[in-house]
Amino acid sequence: MEHQPVLFTPFKIGGLTLVNRITMTPAYLGYANSDGTVSDLLLTHYGTMARSGAALIVVENTGINSSALGSPFMLRADDDRYMEGLTELAKVIHAEGALAFIQLNHAGRYAFMPERVAPSAVPIGNVVPKEMTMQDIDETILSFTKAAVRVQRAGFDGVELHGGTGYLLAQFVSPRTNKRTDSYGGDLEKRARFPLEVVDAVIAKVAKDFPVGYRFLASECLPDGLILDEAIPFAEDLAKRGISYLSVMVGTHESFSLEPYFSMDKTEGFMAGYAEIVKRVLPETPVITAGRIQSPEVAEAILQTEKADLIGLARVLFADPLWPKKAQGLIKDPIIHCNPSCSLCMKRIMARKPAVCSQWDKSFREAFLKKIGESSDN
Ligand SMILES: Cc1cc2nc3c(=O)[nH]c(=O)nc-3n(C[C@H](O)[C@H](O)[C@H](O)COP(=O)(O)O)c2cc1C
């Protein structure tokens, strides 16, 4: 029997209808201003991403307080002075017909400044973060809720809590970064307590129909890190709390450049197997999968085989913002693929420069570099 294509069929998250199954998963590109406000560069970028035809744009990780910042160019949502820019950002995305979510994050031990807080004093490089006190924990939960309420007021359609990439929420769940002996550390139930309290507090404070999604770390891909067997019961707890979707990912900043992640990352749809396991356990919870989904055929196969409900594109959409329109046949040109052996976007943001893509055409790249006052992308 011939199956009907799914990629361009609608899907519901809570009361919201996504016009197709394509989402942009968050991608920090270093485009915000150094004070955490929205820049013109960022507005232009998200306008382009929203114009792509993706149903839902999830804006990059955004800081919930001053100790949450993973980079000096991270967007912020911890004060009303960020409201004007955030409101403009949601408007720009809506004007192109996409839904706008935004990801909230605390970088914990991955913060960029030397004074860092974390579940435990587990060193990162030569920095030893401060173990969070009960007061720090309570204040951080409050910061997450205040930021969530603020982005809702700014006009976003939903919020995503960043439980991936080894940031603070994941640091609590991980046995390698959470060595606490109080009620927030120990067995999985205790390690999961802090992120679940954040989820409960955010859901309690935002409007009933305001979706709260979760970037979900299925495995740290490190020998002593969080493994799938422990992540799954945590996913079940998140679903019980009323999370609106799980955006499944693997790996942290400590595993991205190591095996097995490094090789896996070059393969199309490399995280779909993890999403599938989550989907099998939680058939009622919407699941997003990302990970070098370069071709509409692979995207369609993931949906047909019910590994996930939604396809996430990050670098893939950055390399070719016409991907959804080309996939739908509205534009006949071939899709321009993100090059698996290139990491220019990553290299640039690590060097604290705005990301560019090696696949952009020459004139576009030159115009972009000129705009940011550079003559070459090295
Ligand atoms: C430059 C860059 C920045 C990223 N920033 C974020 C982020 O802010 N939040 C997040 O959850 N994931 C982030 N990701 C991960 C992506 O959302 C995505 O899961 C991953 O890149 C795989 O999808 P892709 O192959 O389409 O890029 C980032 C990835 C890259 C390469």
C-alpha cells in the first residue's frame, strides 16, 4: 500500500497548529548584541529562517539571568529592557507566517565567565564552578519562570527549556556533573528534581494554553555520562508534568569533538534512532528530531516510520533557507547541503564571531561580511 506523504501535513502542539512538520531547532549564531539585546542582524536572520516555510522557528538559547550566559553574545530575557527587541523578534517571525518559540537556558558550568555556578564543583577546563546553594536553586527556578512569562508577554507562541547540550538542567540530571549529597543529587529521582521543579514552576506561571517544550538530552555520549536507560524514565516524568514536546538530542560540549559523537554527526538523521526510542515509550508526546536531515526523502522516511512527529533543521536550514520550499517543489533548484566536513559556523562562534556558512553563495557571503565589518571569513 502506498503511504501518503506526511512532511507537508499539519500537526498540533497544544492548541497551536503547525502548517507542516518542519521546525527550526535552536541555533546560536552569535548575532545578538553584546548586551544581550536583539540586533538588526538577528532580526534579518530570523526573518530569513521564518520565510523558509518552516512551520515553527525555535529561537536560539536565551539567558535567564546574568550567570546563565554561555557566550558574550547570548540573547537575554531576564529584564524588561529586553522586551522591546524580543517583541520585535516574535513579530518578524510571525510576519513570515511561522510560529515563534524561544529557548530559555542557563549554561551552568558552561557559562563563559570565570565565576560559574553548577550542581557540583566539577571542573571544566581550569575553572571550578561553585556548587549551587538552596538559595541559588530557588532563585534560578524563579529566573526561569520570570523569563518564560516575559517571552510570553513579548508575543512568542511558546517556550522551550534547554535540557540539552550539557547545560545546567542537564548538569543536574547527569551523574558525572551532579555529585550532590542533598535532595538534588544521588539517584536519578533526586538528580531530576531540579529540572522537574523548573518545568513545574514554568508551567504553573505561564498561560494554560502556552506550550512549554523541552530540549531533551537522551545521552551525553561520554563513558561516565547520562545514558539512554536513565534518560527514558526522566522523559516519562517530563511527559507526566505536561511538557508540550520533547526535542530529542544527544551530546554535550564535552562530547561533540570526541568519538562516537564526532563520526555520528556526519550521518544523515543521526539522532532519529534516539527520538524513535523516546517516541515508542511516549506515543502521545510530540517528538522533534534533528541531526543533519539533509534530504526531504530522509525527513519523510523518519515521519513515515514514526520515529518522530516533527523534523528539526538547524545547520541544514542555515545552509539553505529555501530547503522547505525546495522540498515542497515550490522551487525547482536543488537543495544546497550543509557540508559534513565543514564546521565553519561552529569555529566562528567559538572565536566569538558571527557565524557564516561555507555553502552560501559568494556574493551573499561577501555582502554579509561587509555588513559585519569583515573582509574574510577566517
Ligand atoms: C552553531 C550551532 C549552534 C547551536 N545552538 C543551539 C542552541 O542554542 N540550542 C540548542 O538546543 N541546540 C543548538 N544547536 C543544536 C541544533 O539545534 C541541532 O540539534 C544540531 O545542530 C543538529 O541539527 P543540524 O544538523 O540540522 O544542525 C546548535 C548547533 C549548532 C551547529
